[in-house]
Amino acid sequence: MENIVAIIPAYNEEHALPDVIQKTLPHVDKVIIVNDGSDDKTAEVAIEMGAEVISHSTNLGKGEALKSGFKAINDNSIIITIDGDGQHNPDEIPNLIKPIIEDGADLVNGSRYLNGSDKNTPAYRRLGQKVLDIATNISAGIKVTDSQSGFRAFSSRSKSVFRFKDTGFGIESEMLVDAAEAGLKIVEVPITVRYDVDSSTKDPITHGVGVLLKITIDKISRTFKK
């Protein structure tokens, strides 16, 4: 069986990280924390908990953090991405890996909405997500129910298809588009999410509009290049 490596982008997550790393380690062979310009003790606590750390000198964004994490993996490992704020449940990692091992999937998307509406999602946030789901699905020619999920698994052969052009949170949609255009097998599995630990400082409406514009512009640009 291939090794399993978890990539966890982190910006000022010194309080949440210890629990996230502790719960992730039993399910993977290695945890890589990408310390994205934190000014707290994110790097220190990550090392203390047994994770490897890649540090950016300044805050570059989630897209750049994932780019650094993927670049650091030089073998044929299965890759897990999981947020560092404690929203995701690391005990669900085996559920994300299973379709890769048993069914040949390349990108497994953890979805809050696969089995219907997540009643814990704030209504204003879900509205923006639905718009982004539609835009991502149209751009990629796929049908996913949670295009903005940061909890995913990737086969080793998928690693080379991602452009990492978007430096910020639009990276979630971009990776789905890249995977679809490369003909990779994309599947979804249900996950749970905690919102009581949501540390995001982004206005969901502003974020949604920004990502939507990037998806549209990127689609137009790639269409003309063809």
C-alpha cells in the first residue's frame, strides 16, 4: 500500500493544530504543516506534535500553501488535504482514501451536502456555496455537491495535473477543474464539519463573488487558448 501524507495549510492556528495533528497522525504516515506566514507559534507547536513544517516568510494564501505541500512530496504517496482550524474530522480520513485504493479514484472530495442539506451550515454561507458549486460544475463539466471543501484525498498519479494558479481560496474550484480537464476520476464521500471552530475572517459573500469571477475569467481564458 502507498504511503499516506496529510498536508495541512495553517495560518495562526497554534491553538487548534495540536488536536488536528494528534487526530490525523494515526491515519497517515506523515503530516506536513505549511505554516503560511503565521505570527504565532503555529510552527513550534506543529514540530512539538511530530509534524514536518514548511514555512512561508509571509502569508501567501491557501493556494500557495497547497502548492508548497504538494511540491514537497516526491514519492507516490496518497495525499490528504485537511484544514488546520479543527472543522474537519480526521477520523474520516479512511473514508476518503477508500475510493482511491478500492475503486481507482484520483480525487475524492469530502462533501457536507452529499446526503442532503447540512443543517449546521449558516444559510447565508450555503447560498454563496451553491452559486460556486454551479459555476465550478459548469466550468469543469462535473457534478459535485461541495466544490469548496478543503477535505480531500488525491491519488499519487493526480499530483502533476494541478496548476496552483490561484493563490487564495479559489484553489478549491481550480483543482476540481484541473482534475476534470485531465480526465481524472472524481468522486465524493460524505463528511461532517464543525462550525463552532470556524476561524475564517473572510466575508463569505465577498469571497464567493471573488471566486466566481476567477472561475469565469479562467474559463474564458482557457477557452480562447484552445
